[in-house]
Amino acid sequence: MRIPERLPPSAQRVQEELKSRGYPHRVVETEETTRSAEEAARAVGCGVGQIVKSLVFRGRDSGRPILILASGANRVDVAKIGKLAGEPVEKPDAKFVREHTGFAIGGVPPVGHPERLQTYIDEDLMRYGEVWAAGGTPNHVFRLAPNELADMTGGKVAVTK
């Protein structure tokens, strides 16, 4: 991992969002891709459970985006997400994800979206001292404390698996 001299625009947007909110976290670049939780864990040298997967769902009735920040070790239960959201949810296409987050699948961060997303945070992330989240591209991440996820996203900690 390294702190690049210059970040790509998507990663720079995340870095600026963190800074504007008063967080000292640095978006770093990995040599390997971090598209999957397993790849990200290898790239940063942590356990898979410490990787924050940013998953976007669409409310089937409302069409609204719902962001799930899940532990990389867990599989999200779509029925539970639907109960949390108050409506059935479905996986959207890549266009929907980019439209509502401003980022491509594989690099969606917890912050920096053009709109505030209804967000749920996997309670299993709270047991770690530090976690790693996507930094706007498949090769950029940042480290933070799990409780900061709720603070920076306004998300609700819940059972998502």
C-alpha cells in the first residue's frame, strides 16, 4: 500500500469528503485489486471480516437506493434487508449504482455520494478495532474505526446476515 502523490478523481472525491467532515483518514492505493473482500484483505493484510463491503440495493416499491455496509466475511440476507428497509429489495444494475452513489461497483465507498443514502451497517463490523472501506476505485481503500461508519453515514447498526 502506498499514499499516492495524486489520487484518481473518484478516490480524490472520497479523500475530500473525509477531510471536509474532519476525519484524518487517508485514502491509500493498493497494488492488487480490492474488488472482492478476499482480495482487499490480502491487499491490506487484515482479516476478511475487517473489510467493509458496500452493497447497494434498490427498494422494489420505492426505487430508492439502500446502502449496506457489511463485513466481508458475511453474506447479506436480502429478506432481512427488506425488513429493515420496510419493503422488498433487489439487486440493481451497475447503472443504478453509479447513478445513486457516483461510483462504480467494486469501489463504492461509505461516503461521498451525491445523495444521502439509507444505510445499514452490519453489527459484526463493530467487534473489530479497525476496518477497511473502499476508497472510490477498485485499488483505493481507507482504514477507520467501525463506530465511525455510523457517524459518517448516519447508518443504523443492524443484523444483515
